[in-house]
Amino acid sequence: MRVTVLTTGTNNTKPIYEPLRRLGNDLTVIVYDAMDEHSQLPKAVGASRPDWVLLIGAIEAHHGK
């Protein structure tokens, strides 16, 4: 299965999505808080042609963006 992961750049998100890779899924990881233009997210997700999307969010006040 193709999975697109939308995640923050923090170091504690990898343990959340890496098990999906170990189960044989094809992962595309997009670090959305590093993007200057969030309006490009739908195009980036569409280009990866995922079967499933995993969103890992953050509380803005704790994350800085």
C-alpha cells in the first residue's frame, strides 16, 4: 500500500510512521512545517498517489508554526 505521511519536523514522529514501512508499505514522507507554501500540500499529496494519508499534527503554540 502507498502511504503518504504528513508530519512535522520534530524528532518524535518517526516512531509513529516507521512501523508502516516495516510492514511493507511504500511511504512518502512530507514534512509540512518546512514548506513555505502550505497551499502546495494537496498537489504534493496527489503526486505521491497514496492509498492512505497519515497526518501527524502539532499544537501550534508548542511547535512554533
